[in-house]
Amino acid sequence: MNYSDNGKRLLDLAISLPALLILSPVFLVSAILILIDDGRPIFFTQDRVGRARSIFRVYKFRSMHAGIGDIPSATAPTHVITRVGAVLRRTNIDELPQLINVVKGDMSIVGPRPPLPSQASLLHTRSIHGGENLRPGLTGLAQINGYDGMTEEDKGYLDAEYEKKISFTTDCVIILKTFGYLFRKPPVY
């Protein structure tokens, strides 16, 4: 069995299905707090680029006020982020609904982050050096190496490096290192 074709998908399901069950109380509390703080909708969905440049809808807990539109998180002014949204972002809980994308097969636990269709430089780098034929991931090599402070080209190079090193061991190392990353305060909150 080829790990990159079949093993990764088995690992994705082995992690995401139990995680959804175990984290269901966190989902429920988050949903209630979002409703109380700013009403509906609970989820934020956005078009992202997936494997082989296919477009899919990514799910996140909504952290900005309703009706704000499609503002990139990194450039969102603080006044558009709700009180609950700030906490969700700081704790990375806003990302948990992407486990649904993993179960659906749109994403993987480990892989390049799914870019916006407008991130032409990152998409171009992946098309030249590698990475565009992988399922995007919740975490990846770029995330554990300071993703938020990187250029799109640097992210693309790490995505290509990951594609060359893809293995069960590499994925396990990235997953473990992600926990250290999660305990750092994110730059956007």
C-alpha cells in the first residue's frame, strides 16, 4: 500500500472521526457563544484551492461580525473581530470545523494550507516546484516553520519539500510539532 495514496487517507479518517466526536462539546459551546455574541451564521465558509487546483468550501467558526465579507484574516482590522472570535482565533478553535473537510476528503490532517484563489504567487510556486497535487492540510511543514511570517514563495517551497518527503513518519513529526505551534499566541486575534 502506497502511503501517499491510501495510508494518508486512512490516517486522516483515524484522526478526524474520533476528533470530531471527542471535540463535539467544544463545537457545541463555541456555536452557542457565537450565537450569543453575534448571532448567525455560526460557520464561515470560503472558497479555497485544493488538490490539483480544484475549488472547495472550507469551514471555520465565524470569528468576524456577520456581513463583513471575504476579508483575509491576516489583514482583518481588529474592530471586525467579535469578542468570542478573538478567543476562538487565539486558541485556534476557529479552525476545528476543518475536520469536516478532512472527513469529506477535501483536506488532509497534514499537507499544504489551502490557499485562497487570489494567492497567485503561492499557487504559481506550487505549480513549478511541487505541492499542488496534494490535499491541503490542517497543518503542514510551513505551519511548523513560522507560516504567518513567511512570503508566499517560502510557503510554496516548503510545500514542495513536504511533497518530496511525504511519509507516515514525516506526518507524525509534523503533527507532534503542531502542538507546540498551537500553544503560541497567533499574530492575528
